[in-house]
Amino acid sequence: MSWTQDQSSFDHIAGVSLIAGNGGMPAVRVSRGALKGELYLHGGHVTSWKPPHAEEVLFLSEHAVWNYTKAIRGGVPICFPWFGPKSDQPAAPQHGFARTREWTLERITEEAGGVRIDVSDRSDERSREFWRFDYALTHRVAFGDTLKMELVVQNAGKEPFLFEEAQHSYFRIGNVQEVAIDELHNRYFLDKTDGKTKKQHGKITLQGETDRIYFDTADNISIIDTVLRRCITISRKNSRSAVIWNPWIEKARALSDLGNDEWQKMVCIETCNIRNKVVRLSPGESHVMGTEISVKSI
């Protein structure tokens, strides 16, 4: 394990340690009393957040693969600069390359009773093999009573580009068949399980494989979990798309890094800008998309 920065520069931040995490991969661990959190440099990836007043909020697979070739299954992977397969390059990595690149730890600071960690990634020869543009990414993550994440994309080149992006959050739940997802009332979505566009009325419940892209929505989204007796609220900034995903029985069995029964304990609610909500940046411009997650008992 190696760090780009001198570890001693962060020693004054109480409750923060730089560790060799799973697979020996470098990670930042936050442990301040009842507040816990963890972020891996692999993918700039948040893997854990336990606020002071609640149990763990994020789902992390017990079968996740911890090496530099694969994205971590669970937590909050970063999808960039495309979502899903790359239409003109089938061999390109699913959901872009950001989630399997090694990000740089930029700074750790105190913030509102918690800790903020900034990590970054920049274009290089390897990224240009799949996407020719010059970019600079920053993921700003603040662990506290809420979990705040901001993905900053800057065009560092000399020509404009289009990109898709997602904070692909996995949430830990009691039983997927017992949760309701609120506040996407009457929103149109693309149902990728049958290819048809439908309209959803009222609260959403999951009773089978679910893969939906919601368009033209900036609403907050809530997961009402009657088993764990809590409500998780996902507040979004500069996000005009949302995805709800659960692989269900058969697809979970086909995923080597997800246990056969783990689909019952997770649901993905993704903050994103994809499909018809791609983002265009001119040279020198930046775009910030953010997620704030809060939890309360019910």
C-alpha cells in the first residue's frame, strides 16, 4: 500500500486513520464515537456510513472483490463518463472507468461536527484509451449526522464534451419486499426489464427484478423501511435522473460478487444525469452533482 501524500499531514484530525483496507487497498477510516465511515481510494468509493444515531446505512456485499481490476460491490460506486455499456465501444468498462481507477487523497478537514474527505482523479493515457477528453474529477465526502457527497466534473481540455454520471448508492434494508420508495409520484420511467415506458402512481414497492430510469425529476427520494423501522431520505443536487435497481433472485445468482440471498437486503437509489440528461461542459467549465443522505426512526 502507498499513499500520494505524507500521512502525518492528517494526524491532527481526530478519529481519522489511513489504513490498508480489504485486499491491502488504501482507505480512509472515520471513527468518532458512534460516527463511523470509510472511503477507498479505489474508485473514490464510499463503503460505509454509520451516523451517530442509527445503524449502518449502506449495503456492502460480503462477496465483494477487493482488487484493482473490479469495482467494489456496494457502498457508493462512481459512474463516469458513461452509464451502462458504452454504445460505440462494447469492450469498454461498464458504467465508465472512474469506479476502477485509483483516486488521489487531496485533503481531510473538520466539517460541522464531522469529517470531510476530498479525493480526485484526472485524465491520463489509460483513460484516453476509452474516452479522449481531458477531465478533472473531485469527490467531496462529508461524514456526519448526514452523508454528503459532491461529484465535481471539470473540463480540463480544449474542446467541449458530453458525459453521464451517477452516484450509484446501495442502501442496506431489512427486506426488499417490505420497503416502499416514496416521492417519485406520477413520474415517467424507462423499465429496462421489459423495455417499455410506464407511469408510476404513488409509492413504489418492489416485487421482482427492478431496473428503472426516472427522467425529469429533481425530487428527494425516501426509502420507508418497516423492518428496520427507519426512513432514509436521499436529497439530490443538480441531478435530473434517478435509477432504482435490484437484481432479484436470478440475476443475483449470476453475479459472482453478490451472495445468492443478498438481494433481499439491498436496494440501489442512484443520483444521476444519464440518457437524455447528459451534461455538456465547455473548456474550463465545471459541474457539481450532489447527494445528501439522512436517516430517521419511524
